[in-house]
Amino acid sequence: MEQNTINYDFDEETLGFEEPEKAPAKPLGTGEKLSLAVLGFGILMFALQAMGMPPGGTWAGFLLVLLPVFFGTASYFYLDFKGTVPGIKHDNIYFRGLTSRGILGWLVGIVFTGFYVALYWFPEYLAGGIKIVNPLSMALSGSPANNWFFYGFLYTVAVFVFGVRMFMKYRNNRYQKIRTASVMFFQLGFAFLIPNILMLFNQPEFYLSYFWPLKPEYLFPGTLSYFVNHPGGLGMFLVFWGAVMTFVGTPLLTYYFGKRWYCSWVCGCGGLAETMGDPFRQLSDKSKKAWRIERWLVHSVLVFIVITTVLLWVNSATSGAVFGEASMSLKKWYGFYIGAIFSGVIGVGFYPIMGSRVWCRFGCPMAAVLGIFQRYLSRFRITTNGDQCMSCGNCSTYCEMGIDVRAYAQKGENIVRASCVGCGVCSAVCPRGVLKLENGGTFKDRFSGSDKPLGALVDSLKHV
């Protein structure tokens, strides 16, 4: 431990529990200054090319943006953490405007939200930025870049850049490093490269890491018909892949590993939340009121998409004779209110205000399905050693899903909440090793009554 830390003396009782005297800001090293300068150059190149200046739309212009932004940011994160003692640090997190809903946090939230509004409904205002990634789009998909390719590119870069930050911040924790590498791999390969390369070979665009109900159109009759009848036979395989992962893979993998196999290791939404959203995880509401709202909302969205899917199939089978346009209206409503506003505008735009898992916690139907399996039919649990808990509250503070982990730890109870995504940060920040992520031998020993899952489910519905 550093000598300054050992010699630190702060008498809370005498000072009235006010904010302690702030340590002097760490001076930027030469490497960090150069990294910021490189980043600034990349941002300048992006701004100039977005306004139409050369060499926008060329490989030279693309690389003049990508390389400085990526390496400038990544090297800054690397150097910023390199000089510190390994171990997770959250110093001053509630005294920074960006991470404590201060002015900077609100400004960043407004920028995020404004970007998503433009992306979904006013993409013409992003035309300059879209043009910058056009060479990459032509190489991968054979088509000019559009707003969705631009978004996918930015999304992937964000996961990788902030993934470097995660590697450095959690470099003493093997689980966090492997988990971060996993979401980076699936975002780059399954959610960005493969869908675009499929289009290059005139095949259907398909995201192998997204399944129904998170990607609801993959089970809609119109989409399935398009895939099945697509020349070449690949479409049939994609339908098979989606069906197997939805109805076999999801329950089986969740039984063995909990919902973490998807929410914290594969899903792109979770990947962005765990990398770019990591500085905001402490902003999640831990109150019982928020928990009640969470349960009602996330399961309501699941019911909404189940009903919509069923009605679309009935409408398809009867050529519209039963429900007419009702099913199509539900499809449009879901796409606008849930797919665009909730998962996009609010889900990411509100990171600096409500934490990094707003969509995953309150709206994601896939999370709802996984949560039901995890709560009642999964071997996964977070075990607690209550005798060692000193009630520091780190676990609850940094739970991005709003779970009061400390309350379970103090009672020595397993944490088997449906919303838990198994990110493992609660265990990582615990100074006493109280929490441990485990896959038990059975689902029947996790809590009282877990040997009768149907009865436990019915009982829980009575207390919603």
C-alpha cells in the first residue's frame, strides 16, 4: 500500500462527515498528453470531413479519423491506469460531475440522446459522418454506408476503446478480463462483420448474436418467409440457428450458467453497457419502488412482443381475416416505442442519468425470458459469506441492475434475482471476498422452495 494512504488521517466525527479534502489532481504525463493530442487530431479530422472537406469519403480520410481516435483514447486509458496499483478504484466517483448526475453528466446525456434521435429519425443530419465510413462499408457489404452501418461502426469502436479501459481498470480480476474479451469478440464478429459480409455475398443480413424476443422480427412470418425462400439455402440455416438458440440454446445455457452467458458475455447491448457504460453503473436506482417498476415494465414488454408475434402468425395464416391490420399496428408500435425510443434513445442516452443498464433492466424482453429461467430453473447463484460482510456497501453501490446486494450478504442468502446479469462486479469490489459466482450441481438448493419451481413462480406472482 502507498505510504500516503497509510499516513492519511481523516476524522469524520470532527469534520461532521463532510466531503474530505480532495487529493491534488494527478498531473498528466507526457504520454497521456500525447494521447490526448492524437485524440484531438482525430476528432478535428472527423469534424472537418463531416462538414464536407477532403479527404472525406476515402480510405485516407477514414484512417485519419479511426486511427487517431482509437489509439489516442485507448493509449490514454492504458497510461492513466498503468501507473496505479492494480485493484479496482472508484475514487471521487460521486464528486465528479460526469459520474454523479452533475452538469457534465446531463450534457453528455443530452448529446447521447440527441445523437439517437438524429440516427433514427433525421439521418440526413449525419450524412457527413456517414460518408466518412463509406469505404469500409463498400469493402464489407458492397453497398454505400447508411445510418445503420455508421451506428454499427461507432458502436463497435466504442466497445473496443472502452474495453481497453475495462482491461486496465479490472486487470487484477481474471473473470472481468475474459468477460470483456468475450463481448468485444461477439460485437466485432457476430454483430458487425458477419452481417455485412453476408450482404456482400447477396445473403440476408443476420445478426447471429441476437435472438427472439430481443430481435423479434426473426420470428415474424414475413421475415421467416424471406429467409426460407432466399436463394442459396443459407437463409434456411439462419432460420434454424435462430430457432435453436431461442427455444433450445437459451433455456439450456441459462440452466447451466444463468443469464450471464448472454447478458454479460454475448449481447451487444450488454457489451456497450459493460464497457462505455461502466463509469455510470453506480447511478442505478436501488429502491424497492424501482424494483417494482422494473418487474412490471420488463414483463409487460415481453407480453407485448409475445402477443404481437402470435397475432402476426394468426394474421398470416388467415390472410388478415381475423385481426385485419391490428397485428401490423402492434408491430409498428413495438418498433417505434420499444425498439427505437426505449432501447435506443432512453437505453443508451440515459447512461449518465439512470445508469448503464436502463434498457436491460426495465425493457429488454430477452432479459425477461432469461430472468425467469435464471430465477426458477438455473444452477447459477451468487453465494454469500455473511459472517465476513462488513457492510461497506460497495456491492450494492456498483450493481448496475439496481440490486441491493448488501442486504442479501448481511443475511447470508444466495443472490438469485431474475435481473442479475452475473457481471461479477459486486464480487470484484468486495474487500472481504464475501461474494462468489457459482454454478451449483442443481437448481433445487438455491433458496427455500426452489425445489418446486412452479410453486415458487406462482408465489412470486402474488407479490408483484
